[in-house]
Amino acid sequence: MPPAAEPEVAPEPRVTPVLAPGSASEPRPSRPSRGSRPRLQAAAGAALLTGVLFCLSGRLAGSYPFGTRTRNIVDLGQQYLPFHAYWRDLLLGRTHGDLFLNWSSGFGSNFLGDFGTYLSSPFDLLVVLFPADRPELALYAVTALKIATAGAAMAALLLTLRRGPWPVAAILGTAYALSGWTFNYGATVPMWLDGLVAFPLLCLVGEWARKGRRPVLGPMVVALAWFANFYTAYMATIGAAVVLVVRLLTTDDTATATATATTSTSIKPKLVVAGRPRLLALLRAARSVLLGIGLAAPLVIVIFLGTKAADPTPPTAFVAAAWSDVAARFLPATASVATPALFIGTPALALALTLPFNSAVAGRVRAGWITAIVLVTLSLQWEPTHLLWHAGASPNGIPYRQTFVLCGLLLMAAWLSVAGGLPRPLALLGGTGVLGLLALAAAGSVDIDRWTYPAVAGALALGVLAALAALLARARPVGRLLPVLAVVLLLAAQAGETLVTGKRIEEQQLSEVSWAPRVGPWHTDMARAVAEKDAWPRHRTDPGEVPGGNDVLLVGGEGADYYSSLTSDTSSRTLTGLGFGYYAKGRHPVSLDNPVTDAIFSIGTRMRSTPRGPLALDRLPEATITVTDTPVPPLVTVHPNEVPAPNEVPAPAGSPAPADSAFARQERMLGRAVYEVPADPRRTTAPDGTGTTLTARCPAGSDVWLWAPEYQGTAALAGSPSATSAFAGKLPSVVAPMQRLGTVPADGTVRIDLRPEPKAGPRSKLPANPVGCLDRQRLADAVRDLTATGATAVRATGHTLTADLPAGSTGTAVVAVPRIRGWRCAAGDAPLAPADSRFGLLAVPLDGRATSVTCSFRPPGVKLGGAIGAAALLGLLATALPHRRRRTGRIDPSAGRQEFTARAHPARSTE
């Protein structure tokens, strides 16, 4: 008596799947070439459909390049756009730095770490194909291509998991690529899109490991994913591990070292059913992952160490989103950075929800995938697993960056439920019922948009029509009209919701978050002016502030402005202590228009911009640019070894700067006292009670500077109300830079009117000594002396700087570059050694014999990463050589697969 089958499928005649033209009514043997053709068709179809829908959604939103409205929200305009513009210049040899060092930003920064964080994707090389004044178009093309590639990869993966109609696989691949995660997060954080591409590719690596195939290509795919963007590749690797475990537990075709076939006429091979094949598959997968990560180590280690040295952001406590908000994010046209973006389209979600009710799929397959999806969903909301997903650190900003993995799992479930044919009416009703409960649970969420439920209703109506067409075709399998109609209706439902979602998310983002205008005449005029005046390395040219961020990366020059996740803690603290401001909790220092810091950092040319009108979403920015040249010391100056205390710095009689003030720190770096700092200015409340007046005395004719890093409001020097300065301090996110308020009047009395913002609260706080009066003559004398004793010539290459010094120089040579990790310096012919620091800048001791100093930068981790990469390469070669032997006598691992249905069927190919 044959063994009893599991009661997973009610006995019924075989029917033809009708969701696509050409669906097979019965699995049958096929030539290998025919197995790959549907995958190629699905991948091509998904890529084309994804690209078209992504562009159409932008056209509907009226955003660039299909409209006039900017796309540059938050970090897209402040980080990713400038970095891609700089990357183009570097690839074409038009920058002062190289892959190791960026001379332009932050007075010298680790570029290899930034490259690995923002620019290491192969897609980013395409920026060289676009004109220099079209960086937004280049970045948009890179973004669209990444998203289209993700759709293609998912479509190919679905047909690898199970054969089925390729048009449906293409539609579901598009649903993955254009999920809510993509529109809400990925499209404006383009480097995360490499993780979107990586997830289906890493799942394919898992499939290869499971079947004992492609032991060389697998590690190379892992290496490419981790090289392109290790952060989201880490999340994709976790997701791929989940998929591999489910596949190992729900399939019987895992490759094993030994397999024997029956001697009877049965077509089903007898594979070893014990746990050994699964364990071997896990080991093969682990080998691929470890070798791949090892191959990417030369970059990953640099990024890791750069992150450790970066300016620390305040710890963030994870707060789980309300379940009603989680339910809402499955629906279209919802947007939020505080909740998981889970939209994949109502029809696709409904198909995924039919899996628990679909008896045509084997019970353990349903149980495995449902369990995985439920556990991954719960992991989004539990802090320990939240930390696991984010590599042990709760991120600042978007807390649900891993949700693209759950979107992918849902679409795999949808595919497994529909690949063999439309689910039966009972399963369709069950999935639709769960969808209705989900929509009902989301009704009270603040994330629900006015377009949400109309879009759901429209997509559901089209989905019902598609199901009816498929059911009619099943009942009357005559012709191809009804199957084609079913696919077209499914496509219309998915595409319509996708377009509405993309449009509404972009509109909501522009209305709720900060944005920067498009690149326009202001930027191009500034770039032209900087190029004409650039004198590096004789001195620096600072373009000042232009709309957006990372200004020097967009328009050229060398300055303090720098926005990166890897901004060094040393740089941030050094510049903040001197009175520079910052955004992004210290990771975005900005330019400071101050003559003392210009002298310290050898900024000989400074650009200033006067906008010709307010910034607008749909108008190109314009400004009038003025250029000021000022004598400054060279990049390398010589200072005595004994640094006097602040109150011992040689200066005329007056009030010295307190040691803990930005004025004193500037003087210590300069080596001269140039400020008069009134002690404890008198503070009186304004008659209307809305502000404060500071009163102090300073030398007539000196410049009045206000240092108020935490202050939020306005300040004006009495007698010149038209010259009001705005301060925007908002700790811990924003520190306001010191600003010049005017000139001390002839009577020497300084009165500063402060008007804090009504809701400023503690942000109206001032330091103990906020006022400094700059004596320009003292500063000019200091500049003259430092120039006389400083470097006579300075030469700079990609990551090395050499300066010639006057003979007999003693003391300390100070290089006007922050002393971040990786710098090595030497005097004369001495070997390079880790650089010393003088108040945060590079310092080289001088003994009077050396007539030159040399400093060279090597990103921390390059040597260690290179060693690990070389070891991984040897391991890959050791894997490749044995694999070259011919594999003979193996049984086709796809033969007789029974994981989807309890009915026996002939052997079939999955290739």
C-alpha cells in the first residue's frame, strides 16, 4: 500500500494556470535554455516597467527632470548630490585630492570612507556620462537604474523559486522595486538602493549554496553587494539568511554529496533526507558570505574604523510604532519616516495574504513562509531585533531602514501562492478578508492620506476584475484573450496605485521636511568664480554658503563646509571650539566668515553671495557674488614650542579672552591676542519684556563679534538695526556660528539688542563671555609675522603635502589641516610617523636642521582590510580550483520536486 499523502490538496482534476499567456497546464521536462528564457523575459519586463512607472510618478509630482519642482529634500540635496558631483570631477581628474583624501571639505577629510559610504556602487560610475552642470540629472539616472535593476533581480529570483507565468513575476518584481520603502526612503537616499538590489541577488546566492552550484560566483556577488553599500547589504544578508532557512526546511531538493536513484522505473530520485544535506548547504552559504565580505574588507574596514572615529551623535532610544500605523503603511499613499514603509500594492498584498488559505501549496511551505513573515514583522517592533537589523546601533532619523526585506518576503509569498495558477475562490476570499481587516485597523492612523482608501478601492476593483477574467479562462480554456486581460488588469491595478503612491509621497515630503533648490545659476556662477581665483595650495579659496550643503563639493574651492556620516570627531570639535557652526548634530560643520579663522586656515580668497530673491521649490536660485582677497599666512606656519596661556599671549593692555571661549581658542591657534573680550557684559531686559540688551565697552573702531552657539533669535548692534543677524542654535542638532554685528562706535559703548524666538526657551542661553571685539591691526601684525616665518613654498598632491621652511626653523610646524586619524608626518628626510597635534591641527616638531616637512594621509584600515581581502582571494581561488573538475553522475536536484503540491508529477527543470 502506498504511503498516505498529507491532506494538503483536495482531489480535483488538473487545471491550466491562466494568469499569463503560455502558462503550462502540466509541469513538463524542458531544455535548459527554455528555463532561462522566462527569467530573462521577466527581468527585462520588470526593469522596463519599473523605470517607466518611476519616471511617470515623478512627472505626476511635477519634479525634476520631468517638472520644475526640486527633488532635493534633506540629505539628497545636502549630501548625495554634492558627493556625486565631486565624484564625477575626481573620476575626470579635476580635483585636488584623490581616492584617499578630499582636500576640499572640512579642511581635509578621509575620502575613501566617504567613497565607501556614498559612491562605491558600480552604478555611480555613470555620472561621468553627464555634463558638469547637470549633477541632478546624473543622480536621477543612477537612482532610476538602481530601482529598475532591483525589479529585474526580484523577478528573476521569483522564477528561480518556482516556475510560473513570467509576466506576473515581472509585475511582482516591479512591486518590490517600487514599494513604499523605495518612494519614502530609497529614492532620496540612493546609496540604500544598492541593498534593494542586493537582497534578491543574495537570495540567489543562497539558492546556489543550497544546490551546491556556483561556488565562485556566489562569493563574488556577496562581495559586490557589500562593496556597493555595506550598510543595507548587511540587512539584505540577514533577509537572505531567513529565505535560505525557509527553503531548506520546505524543499527536498537540497544538494548532497551522495544521492542514489531507485532501480525501479520510478522517476523520483531517493535523496538523503537526513539533516546532513541542509547542514552542508548552510556551510556552503556561510563560506560564500564570509569570502564575499572578506573580498570587500579593504573598503568595509575603512568605513567601520571611520564610523568609530566619526563625531558621535546622541544616543537614540527606539520607540516602536503603533500597530495601527504599521497597518496603515501597507496601504498606498502613506508617508512617514517614523513608521515602516510596507506598501507593495493592494493586489500583490492580497495575493500574499492568500498563501495561508491556498491548499494548492504544500502545508509545510505555507507554514514556513508564514512563520518567517510573521517573525520578521515582529522583529521590526522589538528593540533587541531592531538593534540586530541596524548592526547594534539605533539610527538617528529613519528607524525602519530594513523594511525592504519584509516587502521582498511578502512578494515571494504572493508569487508562491499564484505561480501555479490563480488561487481558488476560497483562498481569494480569505486573503481579501484579511486585507479588509488590515485596512480597518489602519483607519485611525495619522499616516492615512486622503488618497489612500480611494486608491485601495480602485486597485481592489481592478484586481477583482482580473480574478474574474482568470476564473473564466480556467472554466473555459479557449483562446488567449482572457488570460491576457487578467494580466493587463493586474498590471493596471498595481501601476495605478504605484503612481498615486509615488506622487503623494513626494508631495508630502516637500511640504513636511527641509529641502534645497535645484542647481542653478547661483551654483554655476560660483563655480566659475572659484575656478578663476583658486590658488591651492598657496592658499585656500572658500566659496561661502550656497543653497544646499557640502558647498565646496558642488562649486569647488576649499573650506570648512562638510556633511558626511563619517565627519571626524576631531574636526567637528576643533571647528566648533573656534566658533564655527554645525548642523546634523555635529556632522555638518559650515563655513565661518571670520578674518581670524581665515588667517589660521589660510583662506586667502573668500566668496560672498547676496541672493536675488527668496529660494523656491520651482525656481532656479540666483545670487550676486562678490570676491574678497586677503593676505593670509601659508598653509604651514611655524610656532614656538612653549605655548603661553591665554592671558600670557603678548598683547597690548586690555581684557584677555577667557580660556574657555572661542575667542581664546582662536588666539591660541594664531599665537597672538587679537580680541578684546569684555568681562561679564551687563544684561538688561527690554522694556517690552521680549528681549535682552547686552552692554559693554570696547576700543572704538574694532569689530564686534557675537559668539552664541546655543542662541536662537536675532541680534543687532544698537544704532544699526538694519544689520540684524539671525542665530539658529538648537542643540544638539544645530550650533550657530559666531557672527560680526558691526563696528564699535566712537564712544566705545557696545549695545547689542537680542530678540530670542518666542518658543526658544533654553535656546536663548548665552555663554559667559559672548562678545569679542577684534582689533584688525593686531591681526594684520600677526599675519605678517606668521608669513615671514612660515613656509616659503607648499606643494600638494592627491594625499600628500610638502612645505619648504626657512633655514634654521625651530619649534613646531603647524599644518592648517585637522589632525584626523591617518595622518603621518616627518621633518626633513625622517621617516613618516603618526602626526602630532597642536590644538587639533597637524603638528611637526622642528629641531633647526630640517628645511622641509611632509605629511601624507592613509585612511585607517587600508592595510588591515587589504590583508583580509588578500586572504579571502586566496580562499576563493582554493574554492575555484577543485570546482573545475567535471561534475558527472549527479542527479538533477530539481527532479521530482514536491514542495508545492502533494500531487505527484513528472520531473521538471527549474533552470
